[in-house]
Amino acid sequence: DIVLTQSPVLAVSLGQRATISCRASQSVSISSINLMHWYQQKPGQQPKLLIYRASNLASGIPARFSGSGSGTDFTLTIDPVQADDIAAYYCQQSRESPFTFGSGTKLEIK
Amino acid sequence: QVQLQQSGAELAKPGSSVKISCKASGYTFTSYAMHWIKQTTGQALEWTGYIAPGSGGTKYNEKFKGKATLTVDKSSSTAYMQLSSLTPVDTAVYYCARSTFNYGSYYFDYWGQGVMVTVSS
């Protein structure tokens, strides 16, 4: 299975940039298509799709969210961070079955 | 609007089975795959498998073969997951979520609200 590694916690100040990383145990890209996706989950809620195929903003998601990366290294950026962004963020790969998720990064305010 | 409405919380005894549901609305049920995802209290997310509602074809995470059985009722646009031979390790929130069928597009754009399954004697 493809293992996705995320840092457990990231602390940032409001109005600053947050950079959340996800590293895959093997490449999740095929022919320049990057099969990595990002979700936000607030306490007591279901996950919400933020970014699909590494850099595409999902419908209704604010433009302060962006994604980048290829191969094994991917990044979710939130700029600027707002109070409403306090949540856990998960990456997920669809390169191969079983589709796997990272363990999540909790975004905290400094 | 797209909605995935899941059934209520379940309390089950070890060794028993539960069947949870996910009723879809706001889109053509047979045009999207329905996936099931497990989330433990430690927050880890695990993909259990998906079903193609039109054909009933399934694909499982090997880890959940024999544990989870996915079915659908096309007449009511409802997907089901049965969990068998329950143990405390099966205690978790279970989400349904949809995706397209295109390779590379197995990401989940809509999720149900989740069902808490608790296994306890």
C-alpha cells in the first residue's frame, strides 16, 4: 500500500501562510497527472474536498487554498490563514488501490 | 443539491452484524461510484471499498474483505454496507462518499454525515 506521511500539527498565526506537506512512499503521478487530493475536516463534521489532482480547487472553496506538487511530495497552502481554517487536513492518493489517506495535520493558531 | 443521508448510530455486540445505509439524492445514483470510509477515534481514515450502483460491481480494500459487504438498492438510490463478525476494533465512524468512475478521479466530492458504530458487550 502507498503510505502518506504528514506532520501531526502545524501552528501558524492568523493572517500568515500555512504550508501543509504530504509525502508518499512512492510516486502518485502518472503522465503528469498528479493523483493526490486534499480534504479539510472540522470536529464533528465529515471531511470536505478542498483540492483534487494536486492543484485543482474544488467547487466553492476559497482561493486562499491552493495545492502543488508532483511525484512523491505535495503541499497544501492556506494564505492567509483565517480563524475558520482551524481543522485537520488530510491528503489522499488515488494512484492505486487501496486508496490511502495521510494521518492528518491539525492546524492550530499560535 | 447533492446529499448523502446516512442512517443512525448503531450499538452492536461482539460477533454480530450491522447494516448501515446511505441514501443519495440530487444526482443520478448510477452515474457515480459509492465508497465507504472508516474513521477511528484516533482520526485515521481508511478506505474500505466501493460499489458501482448500476452494475453492483464492487472493489474492496483487501483488509476489509470478509468484513464489509457493499450492496445497493437502485429503486431507492440507497447504498448499504454490512459489517460482520464485529469486534471492538470495528468501532468507528463510517462515511459514504461518492466519486466519478474515471481512473485518477477516485476522490470524494460529497460525503455523508457519518454513522457511529460502537461494538461493545
